[in-house]
Amino acid sequence: MCEYTEIAAVTAHVGRFAVMARMSYLDVRFRTVLDRDLAWLAFFNTLPLLFYPAAMDALPPINQIPGCGIPAWLSPLTVSAPLWLLQIISLAASACGALFLFLTSLILKCFSSKEYIGAGDILFVLAAGFGSSGRASLRMVLLAFVLAFPASLIMKAARSVRCADGGIAFIPFLSLASFLVRAFPEASVWSGFPF
């Protein structure tokens, strides 16, 4: 059981890193997000969840598995729930960051005719958030905004580096934020976030 889970975890980390690096390059260079890259990213993020039923008897209850993403308020309800339902709840909770980014995009569209956040960015957050908690997904989006802010100020001041539409590629910042949130889930910097 442990061997399969460890192999799945290593495969997920390596695959996730490779796909995010490719997507960041394509976003910077061509300003495009490919569907197959999103599918691979979602696969690598959900891969560890697929191996939990491999040895159900040896695993702790799914609400106690680190990184599973089941909200704490659902813990009493998940004691006797089937595994497939718990996995669906976990994936739905991990969509919090994508929902936040989508709502931010709608609000920005109300105040401006220009599109600041593309559909590819929202789908990236959805795929990158799979397998994590709703809090981690929201932290990833907020951290990406914090990371992108200085870069946008530098680009605005320099004016020599111009993108085709005057904006910056957001997926590299989302990738870096996703890596940081997954690598340091208990970092003290998260104590400043209200969630």
C-alpha cells in the first residue's frame, strides 16, 4: 500500500512540475493554454486521490488523510459516506480558488471593457487546485496576485517589455504560487491570511 501511494505521490509531483513549466512557457511565449495540458495537470493533481482505495483497510479515515481536502465541518458526515462521494466533495471544495478568480474576473469586466483574467487562467486554477483543500486553492490565487503585482509594476515602469495586449502572463505566477502552497502548507506566512 505504502509503495503505491509513494510512487503516486512522486509521479504526481514530477508530472505536476513538468506540466506547469510547459504551461508557463506557452503562456509567456504564445499567450495560450492548451486543453491537453489542463487535463494532464488535473490528472497529476488527482493521482494521489486515485490510489487511496488501493488498500482501504490500512488507510486512516479519509477525513484524516493530509491534503485530502475534506473540509473540517464535513468530518462528522464523512464517517460512513462512500469513498466516491468523499472524493467528489474533496474535488468540489478544491474549486474555491477558481470560483474566486472567476468572480474577480466578472467584477473586473463590469468596470472595464478589457479582459484582465482569461478563461485559461481560471481553468488553470481549477486544475491546479484539484487534490488540495479549498483554503490552499484560495491561498494559491491570492499569493499569485501578490507575486504578479511587483512584476506588473516593473513592466509598467520599464515600458520596454511589452506583451501583445499590454498585460502579463498570469500562469507563471499561478504555477509558482501553487508550488509554494503545496511545498509549504504550514508556513507561518499563512497566519496572516484570514482563512
